[in-house]
Amino acid sequence: MTVLTDFLATHQLLTILIVLASGALLGQIKFGPLRFGAAGALFMGLVVGALDPRFGQNLGMIKGLGVVLFCYTVGLAAGSTFLSDLKRQWSLMLAGIVGLAAMAAAGLGLGRVFGLSPAHVAGLYAGVLTSPAIDAASTATHGAGDTLVGYALSYPVGVVVGLIMVALVAKRHWPAAKDNTSMAEAGLTSVSTVVDRETSIRETPGFNDDQIRMSYLLRDGEMRLATPDDDLHVGDQVLVIGNPDDVDRAVEHLGHVSDRTLTDERHEIDYRRFVVSNPALVGHTLGSIDVRGRTSGKVTRVRRGDLDMLARDDIVIQPGDRVLCVVPAHRLSDAADLFGDSEARVSQVDALSLGLGAALGLLLGALMVALPSGLQFELGAAAGPLVMGMILGAVHRTGPIRWQLPHATNAILRQLGLMLFLACVGLASGPAFLSQAISWTGLAVVGVSAITLVLGGAIVIAAAWFNKLSAQRATGAFAGFVGQPAILSYANSLVNDERIESAYGALFALGTIVKILLVQVIVLV
């Protein structure tokens, strides 16, 4: 055994890869309704790290790379919708602050009851919230061992309790009148419709609000592409695209569903999905591209990852998007030239924008601000890249630099960063976890951590319900409130809903700031 541990301690990269592989295996095992997923790397890291403290030494660089990759890519994805969702999410952000303050107060009170020191409470607070505030806690307690013990014991508690709460909430449906409908949940449909009344395309409900699109127009046996200025006559047939409810309203206004399927008739008008690989289009709105002038066609859908969206004029094109373009059959090649349609080109990582954006995030995270009473504030290597990613994700492009990454590339880098981070945390925390887990102090830390997290999470979820926001947005808000990447990953594996990441980004950034301040207050009280 000594020979093996010596070998693994010498070859740390091999040790990390073993943890990643075994963690992936553990993550696939179901425990009732629960599957650890990416969090399996954390628990296998704890097991392997407990065998020898050398396994967890000098992993700061790899752990830092993992958290930067994860947080920056999450920020890019969340930034594109953050500003538009801010009006809906301000109540969740306020509830997050209240929940974090309630957790700090409950932790101090319960800590005194169970004989825990302020250093223990500061560590468990940072640990159960899986927060970079551990750096601030260590500084405030002058590197006290109790702080690291509290962090090591409460970190897996935060993961397990967080996963359980997400499993209970993510798939629920409650009244959410003040939330937008999820594009992923609603889906898109297309209906061939017979016109029974004299009207126009612009008069059709939902057209001027970008809720529906029309493409095929069949008139007197001749098929052509519908234009916004077309008047519709009795007997015309048009193809209406949009969310099912919006399409039903449009069809009711126009006439009735046709027995023909217009998309089957592709001699004059044809359609195809094209991969956006032309860098000149990235970061521009769909309405500014002039698809009609350059191809005599129109885009009706944009597919990003697993999300199929109606092609509104204000959608910002990202690399790797798949656009469904309806064009005259003889101009399909023009559409391919416009969008690029190259899988090879879109699969290349833009190292310039990735490296520059992540570096700017680290610089932002390194800024130290002195506050009254000797407190210090620093976003750190997690919140800094996340905030910068959200800013750049909302900006989309700066001159020739395109900040957004292709969806598939973003997902791969995010998953890789998450697993590296969790594996390193597990390896580093394993010895302390093993030495204290079955002691009275360890049990007290675990109990206080679980109670406080349930309290804080309940406040956030209750606020979403009270404000008539969806369970899916509440799930994302809770994941961001905790700040645990594995919880976000688990939520996304349960539900395909873009509102989860939007709420996660909002609560993670704000929560990190509040945690860094409160963890120092805990030590002073």
C-alpha cells in the first residue's frame, strides 16, 4: 500500500484522473431519486484524499483552473438573458440576501448551543455554501485549523442537501403568472393553415409581437415565400410557426387547419438547417443580418443546444447556432455561404476571446476593497470570472472579438472545469473529513450545516412561490444561492429550461459578494 500511495502522491495528475473516472462511475449510480452526477468526483476525491494527505497538496493551480473555466462559461451563458430577466429576479436576489443573513445568524446561534467556535461556524458557513468565501474566512481567523475542519465537513453536506432539495423542486409546476414561459418547455410547432377571411399578415395576432412567424404561402397553386406586407385572401394557405398557444390564436384568426402539409412541397420553396460558422454574423441580431436581401429567404427557427427558439429579430446570433432557413430552392447554396455551415470551423475554440475574457475575470476577482471595521472584500477566482462572463455575455462582441463560445464548446469546458474543481476539493479535504467526521464536533458541524442550508434555501424557494415565479427559476436561484456547480449541473440534467441558468447567474454573483462579507462578520461577533 505504501508503494502505491507513494506512486500516486508523486504522480498527482494520474491521481486526479483516477478520481475523475471513478467519480463519473459513482455519479451514474442512482440512490433512490438521486444521482450525484458530476458531484461523484467530490465524494471519490474525499475517499482517495483520506488515504494520504499528500494527494491533496499543491493542487491550487489545477483547482483554480477548474473553477475559472466553470464560472466564466456559466457567466457567458447566463449573461445573454440576465438583463432581460432582471425585472423578474430582483425579488429572488433580495430573498437570497435575507436567506444568507438568516443562515449566518442561525449558524452562530446553533454553534454556541453545540459548543462550536466562531472559526468552526465561519468555515461551515463557507463550506455548506461551497463558496470562495473560505479565503476570507481563513484570513479573518488567521488560518485557524477549526475553519478548515468546518469547511471540509460541511462542503459535502451542502452538495447532498442541495441535490435533495433540487430533486424535490425542479420538476414541480405551481402558478407562475409573473414568469415567462420557458422556450424549452413550450416548444415550437408549425401548422399549415387555410385562410377563411380577408386579412393581412401584420394583422395576424402575435406577428407584430414576434410570437409567430409565417414562411410558406400557397396561392392559386403557386408556392412562394410569405412577406410581412402580404395581404391574405380567402383560399390562401400559409405555414404558421410559433409556440402552440400562439399558433392556435393565429390559426383561429386566419381560418382553419389545412389537410395539406405545405412543407412537403419543396420544389419551389425549400428549407434546411445551417450551422452558423461565419464569424461576421456572430454577436449581431438576426434582424440586422438582412437574410432576405442576401438569400431571398427567411429564418424561422434558431436551435441553440437543445433549445429551439422562434427566430425573433432581436435574437443575437452565437457561434454554433443552427438556423432553419426557408429559401427558394435554387438559393440554398447562397444561404449556406451566408451562414458558413461548417462543423469543422465552429468546433475550433476561440482561444483569444476565452483567454482574454477569463483573464479579465481574474483581474476583477483580484481587486481588493477595504471596508470599515477592518473588513476586506474580494470577489476571488470564482465570482470574478462569473461576473465578467455575465458582462461579456451581455455585450456579445467588442469590435472583432466575439465573446460567446459555441454552445457545445461552452458545455464541454464547463463540465471539465467542474470535475477538476470538485476532484481537487475532495482530495484536499479528505484527511480533515476523515479525522473529524465521526467526532462530536464533526457531527455538530454536519447538523448545523444541514439545518442552516434548509432554512436559507426555504426562504429563496418560498420567495419564488410567493412572487409567482416558476419552480424552475426557483431551482436555479437556489443553486446559485448555494453556489455549488454540481447542483446546477444536476438541475439541468432534470429539466431542460433556460430559466435555471439565468437565475443561477444572478444569485451566484450577488450571493458570493454577500457571503464574503458575512463570513467576516461571523468571526467578529
